[in-house]
Amino acid sequence: MVHLLALAGRLGVSLSLQDFDEIAREAPLLVNLMPSGKYLMEDFCYAGGVPAVMKALGRGWGARVRWLDIEVVRARSGKPEIVLHDKTGRLAAELGIRRWALSITHTKEHGLAFVIAQDE
């Protein structure tokens, strides 16, 4: 940020740390990774299940499905599991979805999540 502030100053553009703070407070958190965030990159891999769940629900961005309503968590066994909240959980119930099967795999360059929505 210091470099951006210096560049803005040289160009005569008004820019301050307060501007960044205001923008950051309104911008959604996309990735909360270490070193300054909470999670490891490995945890980010598990987020690949979120778009797969959206597709299994037959919905895209904003169509009664919010990213924040879908979580991929690690069970005590280490297995990834899907947890739905609020409107997305209600939508799944309306569609008759009672269980989820989730498989996630990754390499250094790619990640893949496969989701099956089940009625029992």
C-alpha cells in the first residue's frame, strides 16, 4: 500500500490509508489466508466445494444462494462435509436434498470438487 500511496502522490491523486480502510470494510472477504489471515492454503482448497454445491442446487450467483451460506468443513474424521445456512439450507430442503456426498482432490496447480445431492 505504501507504494500505491507514493504513486498516487506523484500523480496528484488523493489517496490515503483511510481510503483503503473504508473500501476494505465494505468489500467481502474473499480469502482469509495466513500469514495475516486465519486459514492455511490447504483450507482454501476445501472452498472448491462451494461452487459445486451451487451447481448441484441448480443455482448460480445470487439466485437465492449466497456464498456465505455454504461451508465446507472438516469432520473429526478429516472428511470434508457440507454445511448449509439460512436461505440456502431452506432451498435445499425445498428441493428435497437431505444429504450431500463430497469429494475433493487437488494438485499443486489444480483443485477439483465433486458434489452429489441426495434425497435420503
